[in-house]
Amino acid sequence: MWNYRLIGKKTSSPDELICWGIHEVYYDDDHNIEHWTEDPMDVFGLSPEEARSTYDMMAEAFTTPLLIEIEVNGELKLFPYKE
């Protein structure tokens, strides 16, 4: 199972700004996150209708809790984002 999620990644700027993007997130059978795309996804399709369908699926990412990518012991992990 997978869906699109809005993921924040800290930049290497002195202020450690957070850059947000929509990524594909994949889950195991227990709905735990297994992995996610390194780079944000683009809206695409082999037809205008297919591109619109991708866009609509991506828009759902704004209705789910935000995630943030953090490196822990040399491994990237996702956590719920807390402002």
C-alpha cells in the first residue's frame, strides 16, 4: 500500500530551514512506513485525465498529518511533524 504524503526535509542552510515536498510513501501490512521516495514527485500522466488523477491523489497529502525526515544514527527516518 502507498500514498502521497507531505514531507519536510531540513536544509543545510545556517537556519536549518525546512523544505516541503510531496513524496510517495510505502507501508507494510501493519500500516507502518517502510520507505519513501528520496525526491518529491511531479504531476504526470499519459493523458490530461491521467495527470489530473495524479494531481487529485497528491492533493490528498494535504489532508494527512505532516511528516519530517530526520537522520537517526546515520539512517533517515520519518516522524510526525510538530511545529
